Amino acid sequence: MRRFKAVTLAVTFLVVIVSGFTVLIAVSHYNSYNAKREKIVSSFANVQTGDTKQTVVQRLGQPDEVENCYDSRSNEEPTNKCVETYWYMSFLERWGFSFNKDGKVIDKTHNVSF
């Protein structure tokens, strides 16, 4: 009987410890996610058409994804056309900055549930 109580107590203690660590990890992850999202949201509003890639990276950090949006097979000159888009991701959201060949912002995009 004592052995059963000791094993039950040890298992209960182990479950409480593991649950506690799981909660701490989840809270830490949520806080990190929330801080990243808030930084993107506030910086997105401050980036203006004509800003450089360097300005965007200074405000938001390195993009999560870089996408080529210019078709090199096209005969069109990419003067004011999108050449590259920097994407910043968050859970079910993404923010994009499209750049022309001079590396200047020509468009901003925010997608939800993309």
C-alpha cells in the first residue's frame, strides 16, 4: 500500500512539474510572438512609399521570406514595377513590402489568413 502511494505521489509530482514547464514555454512563446507582431504592426505603419530596403530592414529586421516578383523573361522594363517583396510573418498574418529595381518601396501589403 505504501509503495502504491509513493508511486502515485511521484507520478503526480512529475505531472505537475511537466505541466508547469509546458505552461512556462507556452507563455514565453506567446509573449515572443506578440512582441514580434506588435513590432511589425507599428513599423508597417511607419514605412512609406519611397523608403529603401535598408530602412525597412532597420525597422523590422531581416524578412521571414524574400520573393522575386519580376518575370525576367518579360520584355517590359522593370522601372517602377515590383522586383522583390519582403514578407514578415505572424500567425495567420503577413506583411509585405514590394520594391522596385532601385530598392525603393512601391507598395505595402497586409494579408490575414493567407
